[in-house]
Amino acid sequence: MSTTEPVRPGRAQWGALILFAGASGAVDVLAFIALGRVFAGVMTGNLVLLGLSLTGTGDEGGPAAPLLALAGYVAGVAAVAPFSRRRPEEPETRWPRAVVRWLAAEVVLLAAVAVVWGAAGGAPSRPWLDVVLVAVAAAMGAQSAALARAGAAGGPGTYFTGTLTQLVVRAVGPTGERRADPGSLARLLALTAGAAVAALVYAASAPWAMAVPLLWASAALACVAVSPRPDRSTPTTPMGGDAP
């Protein structure tokens, strides 16, 4: 790779980013339908719900659930950010080892949540309900922070408004600047698919619902754990940042 060529995700990293998007969609839909009508990874949405709850005009409950989700997410980000820096000897073309380790920790946390969730029959009572909410929000915070630390070969982990914006801009921009962005489209489709599958599993067999994000995240981790180096022979599209 030349020094002027932009750093881009390789095949394994693209696969991981797409699968982590599916995990994010699965966790968010379960948080919304089963953990208090809040989100585990979309904190701007929780801030809106918090504002609504403070007015007393909505019917989504008080501020406790959005505050717990916010606290869990912030804790996840704060735990990962200081300890996931790239070492000088690690190339920009691969995810830092620390990032992969934190993503593995996320998978372990999701596995623990799935066990607790299943043991409770898919309907934990308080205080376990609140513990699960904080835990899945922390997992999404860890995922988001880790993927942000992956650098130019990474991308958004839980928020995709900017991804959608860039997809549209690239599709309808000036003629000479238009280009396809299949990677971003794939992540948005995976986000939707993850949410749909998790909702269907929850409706059919609630105790197994938390296994859905676990499977998405485990498959994503396997992509980078087995093949962490990007494929430099295949052109890829640069990752877009997000502005939630």
C-alpha cells in the first residue's frame, strides 16, 4: 500500500462492521420493546426520550430508563477509550489488538446477558431488568468506542445517521462525484435485519431473544480474530463518520 493511498477496511473488517451493525440493531430493538422503551446504542434518541419524560406529557414512563441507558453507554465508552489506543508498531491497515480484545469483552458481556435473560424466561423483574439495560447499553458503548479507535479502517458502531447521509450524498451528488457505496448500504441493511430478527425471536420465544445480538457480535468478532489483515487487492469504499 502506498503512503498516499487512503486506509480502508479490508474484506474481514467490512464483514465485522456489517455484522456489528446487525448486533446493534438487535440490541436496540430488544431494549425498546422489553427494557423500558429506550435504546441501548442510540443515545441521541435517549436524550430526546429523557426530555420527553421530564415534561410529563408522554406515556413512555419516567426518566429512569433513559438515564440508566445513558449511564451504561457512557460507562462502556469510558472503560474502552483510554485502553484501546493503537501501538506505534501496529499498522493503520489493521485494527489494533486492544480494539479486538475489547470487542471480545463485549461478546462476553452479551453472553452473560443472554444467560441471565434466558434464566429469567425472557422477562426479568426489577432490579434485574435494570441490570440488563445497563449491561447492554455498556456493551454498545464499548462497541462504539472500540470501532472508533479502529481508525480509518473502522467505522460507526451503533449510530448510522451519518452513514445514511453519506450514502445519499454519494448517490445524488454532482455527476463526477457520484459513486456506489455498497459497504454503507450493507451496514444499514444489517442494522434493519438485526432488529427484525431479534423482534421475531422475542415474539416467538422471548428467553432466546438475547442470543440474537450475541450471535451477530460473535460472528463479527470471528471475522477480525481469524483474519485481521485487510485484503488490499480489492477496492473498498472509505468508511463514513457519523454526526448523530
